[in-house]
Amino acid sequence: MVLAGRIWGTVMATAYNTSVSDLDQHPIDPTTRAEIAQALALSQKTGSDTVTIEAPSTDGTYTLASNTNVFAATVSGSYTLDTSQSAGVPIIATGADPVVLTLTGGVAADVIVGSGGAYVTGGTGNDTIQGGVGSDVLFSGYAGGDHKISSGGGNDSLYGGTGADTLTGGMGPGAGSNVLVGGTGKNVLQGGDGNDSLYGGGQSLLLAGSGKQTLGGGYYQTAHDTLVGGTNNDLLITFRGNNTLSTGNGFGSDTLIGGAGNDTLTAVHGNNVLFGGSTPDADGKLGISVLQGGDGADTLYGGGRSDLRAGSGNQTLGAGYYANAQDTLTGGSGNDLLITFNGNNTLTTGSDGSSDTLIGGAGNDTLTAVHGNNVLVGGSGRTLVFGGDGNDTLFGGGQSDLRAGTGNQTLGGGYIDNAHDTLTGGAGNDLLITFKGNNSLSTGTGSGHDSLFGGAGNDTLTAVRGDNLLVAGSGKSVLYGGTGNDTLYGSGQSELHAGSGSQTLGGGYSAGAHDTLYGGSGNSLLVVGQGNNQLTGGSGHDSLFGGSGNDTLSAGANGSVLVAGTGNTLMQGSTGVDQFGVSSLTGNDTIVGGREDTLGIYNHDSSAARYTQNSNGSTTITFEGVANHSITVSGLGSVTYGDGTTHIFTGGNNS
């Protein structure tokens, strides 16, 4: 059928396969509509007929007989033309005048072209419905059939039905802003060149065109619509069901928003923004959205149970926007930023060696580096942070568990006053450092050479394997050596414990220091400088050296070497054979031996020594010409001087 719009008042028909005498002209008015219909029924034969209706703007219904092929009408008003049972191929069109037409296809494969504001409904056949220059409503109908519905030049509304319909937006420079609505069938909705809006019907394929378009799907609980962006900046959004959203191969900046179901969101090209669904379903559960970044600078946001996967671009993945969030974030081949806020989320760097940044939130997150040189920052929650095989940097958030990987890594904790981070080295040569709070630092079981630095709090530093450096902070730190040749340094109020290796323990680096040093099962060296410190040998053969303060040196069970400093030093032997030494005659030293022990005073000759027997059985040694210095000894076997002379003590330590 072909319709063109004017406002006249006659009916004209010409026949090709019937005589003209079969047709008459009939004026149009409300009393002659039946006569018009009768004349049309009489005139329509099996040939290629042409019928022209010229009508005033009054409502009415025109019914064509079953053998109509071509019908042309110029009308104004609201009319219904029914081509049902037509064996031909009707072609219907309207002109540019504003009219409202209702056009219904039949059982055949109709071609229906509406223009100037037509309302077109397909029939049971596989119809082709084309809008014109007006704002048409093109409807597939409920009769079935696989229809092809296309917009014309106006702002048309296209509705799919139960069949495999194809809805297409307008093309070309005159394309309008059309609305395409999928039906319950497997409809294909193709956006055009205008700013179209496409809505899925549950099992629809929505394809954006070249305009800035909006694609909506998932309007039913069982929906599984597919939404694909075009070449412009499109919005793709779903609500319920398990849907698939993709930016397509265009280079626009699209926005994809998942719904309450298990949606899959994929970026391909361009700089896009993807949002995982955050609305609970009918059972109160969040959908599991999968968000895949592309090769652009995409931004992906989790919805609570989302799986975010960065692509090849430098991308930003954000999640944990809800208290119960359980999002999963995975970096890609670019240098990505992964960040969470609430909930218990999992963040993992890419596996290709890029440099990612992972930031945990307020929940119990897990951050893991794989390859590359990455930065991992624990949040305020109980964050678990794993380094990878690169030179990673790990930062605790206050109650984080930082674990270095196989690379040479830096672990930092204690950035808040009440921090209690745990830092553990890996297989590489790692640096572990804290600042505030009470933190735990350990080299771990790796054989690397780690460096551990405590902070202002009461930290615990532990070496396990390898040759490590442990340095106490300004707080009350406790340091433990391991099986290697470790070096431990106190800071003034530290407690240092040597391990089983041959280790060096140093303390007393300030005037007010009062460090405590303990030897281990190996042969360790314990040395202090300033302050009043306490040194105790272990089960190995340790060497203890006092400093400038009033230090106390105690030998271990198997015999130690004890050397007084320049202050007033107390040196105590054990059940083993100990060796005492005095290097400087500046203090008043006290030595308590165990009969077999010896004392060496190697920088003074025996000729200047003077012995005084005390009432408690001890002996005080002074030197002629040296004021304010004495050595009080008990339980010694002998004393040897710098000139090689040895003085043997007899019973009661009497000289």
C-alpha cells in the first residue's frame, strides 16, 4: 500500500484488471463510509490495482478485500486499514502532512511503509515495516511472524514482538532520535545514526549505532539481553537477569552499568567506565558481575560481588563501596590502580610484569602481587598483603600482615600511633621498616640478607635465616638473631638476643642508654658504648665489651670473655672458665670470678700494682700514680699484666 497525505473528500479508483465501470466516485462523509467500503470491495481484483482515498479529518475504518495489491490513500485523521488475507504484497506510505494512521499487516509477507505519523502493526507474515519522515509508531504485533522494522526520517517508536524481529533506527543525515523496544522474542535492535534509545525484552540483542545512544536491558528476572556499544559515547545499563554488556569495537567512551543479576561487562576500545551491579535480587542477594577492561584507560567499579579484570590499558578498578562487599580486582597488562573501601575484597596485580598500585580499605582485604614492580598499600582493616617476584613495595595500614615475595622488596608499617602491623621478609634481600605503634618484623624463612628497622613503638624484630641486620627504633624494641651471622643494634632501651649463629650485638649508642644484650648458642660479640647497659653471655663462647657507662657484664655457662670499658664496670663469671680484661684505668671495676678465671691488665706493668685484702675476702688492685681507679676482684685464679707477669691468687683470693 502507498498512502500520501492531503485533505480532500472523494474516493477515486482506477482498475487495470477490471473495467473502470466497476468503480464510482463517492463523496466522503460519515453517512457514506459503508458505501466507500463497498465500492473498494467491488473494485479490487487480482491485478495491480491503485485506489486513492481523499478524506476529511474524521475518524473511520477502511477494510480492503483479500486480493488488494497496491493501495494508495491520501488521508487526514485516524483510520484503520486492514490488509488481512491479502495474497499480494501491499505497500503503504503516508505523505508529509501530520496524520495518524493505523496500518495492520496480514498473513502474507507484507511491506508496510508508514510516513507522516503512522501507527503500523505487523501481521502473521514476515512483514517489512518502514517508517517515513514523520514520528511513526511501528509495532510488530502479537500475531507472530519475523518482522523487519526500520525507522524513517522522524522520531519513530519501534516495538518488537514474539518473533525473531529486527528493529533498526534511522540512517543518514535526517535520522531522528528513535526508541526501539524489544519484545519477548529473540529480537535484534540496531541503533541508527541518531541518538536512539534501545530497550531489551529479555532475550534481545541491542547494537548501538553511530549516535550517542542508550541501551537498556534486564527488565525481567529471567532476562539475558546482550548490549553492544557503537562508535559514539553510549550508555549501557541493565537491571535484572544475567546480561552481557560490551563497548563493542568503537572507540567512544562508553558507560556500562550492571544490574542485580550475574552480568558480564566488557570494554574493548576507548576510555570507558564500567559499574558492577549493586542492587540485590528478589532474594536479597547481590549479583556477581564480571567487568573486563579493554585497551583504553578504562575505569571499573565493583558493585559488591563483582569480578573486575583490567585489560591492556592503564586502568582504574574501584570496589568495596558497601559494608558487605566481596569484590575481586585483577590487574591487566597495563599499569593499573586497584582500590577498595569497605568489605572483604581480593586485589591481585597483573601477571605480565606491569607496575600496579593496590590499595586496601576498611575491611579484611587481601592484596597480592604477581610479577612486576608494584606498590601494595594495606587499608585500615586487617589487610593481608603478599609481594611477588619483582621489587615490590608493601605498606601496612595499622593492622596489616605484610609478606615479601621472592624479589628484593620493601615493607613499611607503623604509620599510625596504635599500629600493630606484621612484616615478614621473603626469599630476596628485603628492607622492613616501621615508624609508630607496636609492630612485628621478621626476616622469614628465606635465605636473603634482610634489613629490619624498628620505630618509635615497642617493636619486635626477628631474624630466622640468612645474614641479617636488625636495628631497634627509639621505642622499647626486642631483637632476636637467627641462624646466620646477624648484626643487632639497640637504640637505648632495647633488648637484643643473639641466635645460633656467630652474631654481633651492639648497644649503648646514647648517653642515657640502658640496653640489654644476650648471647645465644653461637659465638657472639656483645658490645656497648654509652649508658648503663647489661650484657649476658649465652651458651656459646661469647665476648662481652663494656662501654663508658656503668655496665654489667655476665659470662655465659660455657665461659666467656669479659672486657670492662672506661666506666665503672661490674663483670661476673659463671661456672665456665672465663677471661676478664681491663683496658683502661679510668673507672672502679668489680670482678667476680669462679676460681679458675683469669684477669688480664695488658696496658699496665705489674710493678705499679698494689693489692689490698678486704674483709669479705676480695682483693682490691690499685696502681701507683693512677688516681680514682681500682679493680676489686674475687674468685679469680690469676691476673696477668702488660709486662707478661702473672700473679697467682691463693686461697681466699689473698695476694
